Amino acid sequence: MPVDPIAIARDLLRCPSVTPAEGGALALIEKTLAAAGFAVDRVTFAEPGTAPVENLYARIGTVGPHLVFAGHTDVVPPGEEARWRHKPFAGEIADGMLFGRGAVDMKGGIACMIAAALDHLAAHRGRPNGSISFLITGDEEGIAVNGSVKLLKWAAARGEKFDHCILGEPTSSKALGDTVKIGRRGSLNGTLIVTGMEGHVAYPALADNPVRRIIAIMSAITAEPLDGGSAHFDPSNLEFTSVDVGNTTVNVIPREARARFNIRFNDHHNQASLKALIEARADAAALGGDFRIDWEPSNADAVLTTPGPFVDLVADAIDELTGLPPLLSTSGGTSDARFIKNYCPVVEFGLVNETMHKIDERVATADLATLTAIYRRILERYFGSAAA
Ligand SMILES: [Zn+2]
């Protein structure tokens, strides 16, 4: 009897695991994987000023190749519960859809990974031809400091070596299998601060208006594209999100003006090169005037897993089971792939993301079956061929 991913997904959806609450979700995964022979560790990470968060690591097998499934059991809050057609933590099925917060992001995906792994083990006398692991965090939707970053470090410290990772985030956009993410853009925030000299608006010669200068600097920063895109990425983009002077009067030239911005950047840049580029553009437009840029710390560099045998293996499995060759994408926001990429190549693939973070988040039960079959095919190929 194949393992039923729908039953596992339902049980997971009934665990109210809004970040940072564990909600019973990791306990359920622990029980399920331990029963199949996985060695399971539950680890809690904390740091001053943040809520402690529980995480889970499970492994079966002692040798390579080592394939790790990664994901998160925490979910965003349900929002107005009264607006849900079915209660957000009830795991109800109606018209072939399983409803609940986390249905696609990403308890459904985790259920499929577990079902696929257990089916694979059952078909191979309980042992993989290598190692299968689960790296499950409870801190992805929150500030993400007590989750994957620390869990990966913890695993590396005990000698865990991963060869490849599949992160089960909901990457499909319209139909299951239409999109795989082979990378993610980096993200960097900054504030441009221009300082002048305050004064009476009727005596501009006695003042130095920072508003004039911030306009010139902002224009200079955005006048030219940051790059022309790369083989797998769109061009990098800088977007100003706020311009602030905070002036409540009409007859005073202010002393300071600020503008906040975010940059989504591709593999042409790292944070240092990007900062240098923006500062040089600002400098040229400032004409010696006083300005500075405060950069926020960022742990989101650009991620890319270059297409090759592993990406092909995943894409082929999807194509075979859906009849759809997936788009290899690097779009969207950041994900835990930014941390995993420091340990092994990572490909993200999972359910249709249309309803994630929304009221009535839901997944077609047929998609859970198909995704399980795809993960199962990936395991079969990975441990059965030289591609690993
Ligand atoms: Zn997610």
C-alpha cells in the first residue's frame, strides 16, 4: 500500500504552527519518519531578543549519495478566520481541494516528500542506496534566524555532508510542474541620507536644500540599468520605496532628506560590488555635497544552481509525470535556498503557489498525488543512476 500524502497533509494542517509555534507538526513528522527507520533529532535554537524555535533533522542511510529534502512547517497567521470557507486548521476536503493554512506553503509539499521517501524505502527493503534526509525548520515565515541557518550549521558541525537538496517550496505558478526554481535573486536594503543647511525658503542662498540634491542623486542612481541580466536571471533592479523629508512647514528649507530603497540583484553582483556601484553613482551626482548611504545587513545573496545533471534529473521527472517541461526560473522573493546553497546545490520544486498566504489557501488533492509521484521518480533516478 503506498503511503497516502493526503492523510499526512491533513494531519499537518491540523497543527496550528504559526511561527514560532511548533503546533505538533514536528512531532508528527518525527513519529512518521522514526517509524520508517529514520534517526530523528529535534533541535531548538534561540538567541537574545528572538523567540526560540524548534527544528527537525532526520536521516536514513550512512553513506552517499546524500539527498536532503528541505522545508518548513511554520505558517503565516490565518488572517480573518470568519472569511475562510473551511476553518484554517481543520484540514477539510471539499470538491477535491484540501483547505488550510499551509496547504501549499508548505505542509502539502512536506507531506509529499515524506510519502515519496517512505514509498521509496518500502520498494527497496527499507534502505536507500545512499542517504535520504529531512531538514525541516519552524522559522521560515518569521525572521528566519533560528531556523535553516542554524540547523545547517548544526548539521555540518556533526559531520553531515549533503550532495543535493530539494526544497519543497510552492514554485509552480498555474499548473503543478510548470516552474522549478534554480536560483533566487539577492536582496539588499539601503537608505540614502542627504544633509544640507536649513534656512528660510525666501533666502535660498543662505541655505543648502538637500531636496534638490537627493533628487539629483536618486536620478543618477536609477538612470542606467544595474546590468543587462545574465544567462538565468532578469536584470537587477533598484526600487526606491520611500522618500522622506518630514517637513511640516512651507517656509523652511529642511536640513535633511532621506530615501529608502531595495535592490533585487542577480549573479552579476555580490553585496560589496553592488554597494560600490551605487555609491559611485551617488558620488558623481552629489557634486561634493554631503550624503551617505546606510546599508542594512543582508543574508540574501543571489543563489544559482547551474543547470546540469541534477537539474535535468528533476526537470525530466516533472516532464514525465505532468507532460510539462518546467520553466527553470530565478524569479520571486528570497527563500531558504540562500542558506542551503552554501552546503550543496539546491533546486526548489513544489505545489501551485496561487493561494499561498491568502484566505482559503488550498491544494488539489490530485496535485498531492502527482507531486508525490514526481518526488518518488526523483528518488528512484537519484539512487538508481549515475546522475547522483
Ligand atoms: Zn514557504
